[in-house]
Amino acid sequence: MTNATISFVTSTGGAKIIIAADSERNTDSAGREKTSFAYGETAYFRIYAENPDRLAVFATDGSLTSHGIFTEEVADENVSFIEESTAPSGKPVLTLNSFTWLGRELGAITRRSPYSVTCSETPRPSQGRIGTALISYRTAYALFGLKLTAKNRDTYPVLVYAEALNG
């Protein structure tokens, strides 16, 4: 039996791209998340990007299918403001829904860019003015599936490449 390994790579250009397995769609008959797949089964993955509808995605083998653009709510992601009033988000922020300070407050938090939020008061670590908050926001992703056919090798590496397109 062949052991296929799928690796994901993204362009080294300026656009940030995050690729993750789709835990909602990659489930077995009991509803548990799958981490391995039989040949002929589709493995689903999400690609988070500022413009998920503007991606080029290729695989070195197998059948790659696009299943559209979806949105999801990210709840209670922890962000910290130590030396700057800007903090990175884990996924691209379409809309910031809410924020909750944990302890010291540094004012309102707003979306600064697709991958960052900002607080209205400047942190000053030398004065003990630092903060951490939970943010909730809406993000978007492109959904893809990859299906492989059986191979006559002990191991079989497959590479999936994603790149953000300009424009």
C-alpha cells in the first residue's frame, strides 16, 4: 500500500496565504475528523487569503477541484498589544464583530488591514500599559478538494501550490 503525503506551499510573494484542512468536511462515517484518506476519497482544504477568489492553485498529481468561496466566524482569537498599537490576526479579517479586553484596556479595537487590528491607545510597556484582548471576526476562504488515484510506490509525495493573483 502506498503512503501518499500531501504538502502545501505558498508563493513567497507579498500576499499572505494560509492553508488548512477542512475539519467540517473531512469526517468519517462516525463524524470524527479524518487525517488520512484512501485513494479515490477527496481531502478538502481551505485557503485563507485577502482575496480568496483571486488564487492560482495547482497540484503535482491528482484531481484538484474548486468548491467556491465561503465565510466563517472566528471567535475569541487572542491578540496582544505590547510595543505597538497594531496586532496581527490569524486569518484575514473581513469585518471585526467584537472585542473584549482581558484586564487592562487600551481603547477601541478596529480592523487596520486584512491581517491586523489596531487599538486606539498606544501601549507603553515601560509604564505597564500593555494589553491583551479577544477578538471575533468574519473571514473568508476558498474551498478545494484533492483526490488521488492509487500509485505503485511505497511513498508518494504530492505538492499543492497556492498563489495570490494581482488585480
